[in-house]
Amino acid sequence: MPELDKTWWHEAPLAVILQEARRAYVQRVRAGLAGGGMGDMPHQGARVVAGIQHNGTNARDVSAELGISKQAVSKLIDSLVDLDYVERVPDPDDRRVVTIGLTERGRAAATIVKEAVDSVDEELLAKIGEEGAFGMRRGLAMLIGIAYQDRQRTSATE
């Protein structure tokens, strides 16, 4: 692990730092799930169950959120159904729409994911303080804004 008293993070490309920083969450989530007997969670599955817990969803929303194809999302959801994390629920108002709901196991997994993410956030906050966290969030929001603008330009030219 790089030491913070060295300047590696001053010199590294921000994209690399972001990718490496994400590992703090991934590792903590994976450890929590494994400890809860859910080490079989597929890649990206934790994001799906946490997203469903937070705001409910359908396959189209999952595809947009993860930035992966509808076919890949369908396979991921199939895996999550087979592993008893989610269930497909027909929409009572529109038979063409299938909502993805959490099973009891999926709700337990979502709770573990939230606790793991919260623990990383709390540890980071203790290290950088409220002002540092605010600045980091603001900077990341600006970066997300750049991605959003690029998507808007791309879809306008298609």
C-alpha cells in the first residue's frame, strides 16, 4: 500500500487514483458479504442490490446505472435470481415492465453493502474531516458533470 507521506498521489493520474480509491469500497463490501455467507455475489451484484434497496428499479434502470448493455444486465439479474438475491415482479400497471425486487437474502446483502460503504465513509471522514470530505465530494461531482456533458453531446450527435 502506498504511504501517504510520499508524493505518489501528487504525481499519479487522477484516473488511477480514483480506480485505486474504489478498491477501499470493493474490498470492504466483498469482505462483509463473505463474512455474511454471501461470497457468491456476482461482480456488480452488490451495486444492484444496494440500488434496489435504495430506490427500487427495473432492468433498464440497472443498465443505465451500471453503464452496461441490457443483455449483460439480463445475465446479471438471472444470476442474482438464481442465487436468491432478487426476484422479478411484474408491474401491475404495465405488463410489459418487470420490476426487480429483493428477496430476504437480497435485503440482508443490501444491508451488509450499506454498512461496509458507511464504514469506509466514516473512516475517510475521520482522516480528512468535514471540509476535506466536502471538497472531495464537490470535485467528484464536477467530474461526474463532465461525464454527463459528454454523454449529452454524444447522444445529440447520434
